[in-house]
Amino acid sequence: MRLLDAANSAAQNAITLTDAPHLRKSRKGTIAISTRKLRSAIEHLPSVNTQRLRVEKFAVLAIMIPLNLTLLYMFKSCTTYFWWLAPLALMRLVVDVIEITSIFIFYWYRRVHPRVSKVPKTPESFVYLMCCYNETYPELMVSLNSLAAQKSIDDHKKAILVVCDGHVSSKGMTKTAAAHLKEDIIERPSSISMSRAYTSWDGALMDIELVKGEFKGLPIVCLIKNENRGKRDSIVLARSFFRKFNLRQSKPALAMLTPELFTELSGFFENAGIQSLDYAVGIDADTRFDVECVSSLIQTVREGEQVIGVTGYIQPDPVTSSTFSFSYLYQMAEYMVGQHRRRLRQSLTSGRVTCLPGCCQLLRVLESTCGDDILAKFGYYPKATDSLFRTVRSMMSEDRDHICLVLSENADVQTRQCLGARAYTTVPSSPSVFLSQRRRWTLGPLTSDCLLVKRRSTGYVERLAALCSVIQWIVQPSLFLSKHFRSFGYTTQTVVFFLEHYRMVWDILCIILRTGSPLEGIQLMAGAMLYAIFAPPINYVPCGDTAAASSNVKWFITSVAYSAENMRILR
């Protein structure tokens, strides 16, 4: 789902107006709007203490900058400070080699002792959950069409729940995403408007419109919020209902839902023939599933009752992207590397994958994943008195934050990766969108890794990998810049040569094994070359940019638009 990229001073953005009250014209002919009103119009953002966050940010920078300058000075005399510098320079390579070796060992162990899927007598029932915001009609249709085209799951009872976050459109759109869903996508729609239908994660009473119908034979219900409250709020709302629906015979406390909304949604699922929801399959509105994706996810989650979540294998979408563009090739290789190292090692060894991306995710509907306690922690709304760390954790990387919470609270549960469940997602279309993506991919996982380091339930290898990621981010500037002049001894250079080529052989092996066609093999090889050359500077630039902008919560988002009063905000 596209995210917003608001400027530091939102009141200075230019907007296009057709009929919007409470606005005043500026001297330059644009329309000026107060920061408070713009904040309400664009995106629901927490009332953070900006000065406090800025002070904390500068405190972090006051440590990072001298530390990296000191390390740069020390790298000029590598032999003198060898035992300080060698661990920093080699830690990423060593962790990668440990993970790759673990994959080799446990892969063959799993071949000898395979995990067996237990097929239940009655096929499970599940719901597709798609959260959207300002997606275009083609993007929505691509995702929904891929759900309707799924194979090998005809015996399962299933339905689609779409949570649309407000009435919003992007630049160039003639309709909002909500209007497309209601008027152009859902077949034979019937709608109900409900006031104060649920309590959002910030405590506000939210009005919604409930649209029911069908989509290519699948029952579909769309919950359209009157105002935007963010993806995390949508996820909490949906998962809370799923759990309450399964417990409805015992008349549980409805928490954030009103009885009217709960009754309407329950009636929809009952009319679809669903009496209990076993799984929730998450998909983003810019993602397309392979026709066997959901079937593969289900086969993996059947490996044991302790398996509460599965993610698939995510790739750039060749349909929506230029297949030989830099962003496509680079991200293709980056996805391959990320999913064939840490995530695959987690799945094969401990069985506790710490990131199940929301674009391709299957969760069991249980108390451990969708209960009130876990959702209260996951749906924590940041306060003005919260630290920078707590604010970032609440605002970004909701998918990883949720799974890390589940794993930390439940020592006996497991999560998996299924490489056979392919999903395709769009790649960034511009440098600004790419940079915004990197900001979220940097700070969000960084907070999760910090939590993994200190939690007692974290395994030794996982703790080492998380600690390495945190340290790597802190000293990234000095490691990147010192490459141009540092010089270790012959023995150290030999070790580095071996470790780098060990990792390179693994990457080439993954390319060979994952290639589905000669064209894909060429693309993966080209992407791997680009990744090897450009990964260090590409990782270095977002590191500094993220640290500098970390106190500004408005950059968590990438493009802005608001249409409840026919306003559209242009960068």
C-alpha cells in the first residue's frame, strides 16, 4: 500500500481546491491551511512532543557522529587497533556465513526428517484481509483478481474483507479507492452507514460504511472508514473481529467493536457459510498472488498446531514494473538475498520467523495472534510523553512488530516461510518513494531487532543476528567510508576473501535454484551484480537520512491526498 511523504512543514504544501471551507488564500495564489487542520485532513498522526523527539534524535546523533569519526581515525591504523576493528568489519560476513551454513545443515536434516502436513477431515475456513488507502482501480483489481484465481482451495469456505482507510485519492485519480470499491468493483453491492461503529486505536469513535456483495463468486465485504486512521488501526480492527467471531457463542466482550458492527459482520460471514475462521490471509492492495500461493501457505501451516503463521516468497511484479529497470533488478536480487538468508535460516532451524510481511501472510485466528492482550500491545497508540524508540515502534513495521510480540509472549509457537507460495509486489517508481521505503525498512526493523536482543526467549543465533543488524546500522558510515583506505594484514584479507566468496557461491546457487525461466535467470544475475555493486552506498544513504529525519513522524508516509472535501495535496 502506498504511504504518505509529507513535508516537514505541512502548512506550506500547495493544494488544489474545488470547494473546501476553512481555508485562506496565500499571497502566492495557493491555498494555505493550518497545521492542525492539515494534519487532520491528510493523515491521522499522533500528537507527539516534537521538541522531545528532536532532543532524543540529537542525543543519538551526538553519540553516533563522534563514534564514527573515531572509528574512521582508527581504521587508518588497522594493525594498531586490529582487535577493535576486525570484529566490526567482519561481523556481517561472519553472521551471513553462520546463517548459510545453518541452512545447508538443516535443509538436509529436513530432507531426512520432513515435516508432514496433517490434512483435516473438514477443510478449513479462512478470510482474505486486504487493507487499502489510496490505491488506483487497476491496483485494486490486480490484487482481487489474484484472490479469485486461486487454485486447489475450492473445498474451503472463504470470503474477502477489505478495510478502506478513508475516502482518499492519489494525484490523477478521478475517484477515491473507496468509490472504486463501492461503485466499480463489488458486484451487486448493498451498503449500510453506521455512526460510531468502532473505537479506533487513538480512542476516537469512528463512523463507517459497510458495503456487502460479491467479487467473481467470492463473498466480499468492504469496511470504509470515514477518516484515515492508518493500517495498524485497520489490522487491529479486523483481527479483533475475527477472534470475537469465533467466540461469539460465549458472548465475549467486544472491545473496540460496537454490537451493531459486530452483528452485521457476523451475519455476513454466517451467510457465506463460515461458522468459524481458522485463518486470516493478508494481502496488500499492490500485491498479486500466484495461483497456488494460498494453497501452499495452507499446506505449510498444517505442519503442526504450533505453527501460527506463514509467509510466502515475495518478488517484484514483472506485470506492473519495467523488468529491466534498475529498481526492478536491484529489488529482485535484494528480495532473494533477504529471503534466502535470515528468514530461511529462521524457518529451517528455530521455526520462528520474525517477519511475516503483510503483503503475503497467513495467520491462525487464535488468542495468541488475535486476542485482546496481544492486540492491546500491538495497537498501542503513541503518547506525547513517549520516547523516540516507542513512537517509531508504534508507527512503523506493523507486520514485524506484531510477530515479534507474538513470539515473545508465546514460547511454544512457531512461524514458517514457504518458498513455494509466490507473491508479486510493485517496486518503488521514483527515488523519493524508494527512499521513503528504505526509511521504514530501516527504523522499523531496527526497533524490532533491539527488542529481540534483550528478550530472554530469543535464541543465540537470532540474538547474534539482531545484535549485528543494530551495530551495523550504528557504525554503517565508518564501515562504508573506510573501505576506500583501510588495509588489514594478509591473513585478515584472506579470511575476508573466503567469507565473501562463500556468500557469493550461495547467492549464485540460489539464483540457479530459484530461476523459473532463462529470462528470470538473466534478470536475477543482473540484479545480483547490481546488488553487489550498489548495496553499500544504497544502504549508507538511507542510514544518514533516516537518522536525520527520525523525529519527524510525517515522513512515515509517501504521497498525500485527501478527498473528503475535494482536496488534493501536491508535493
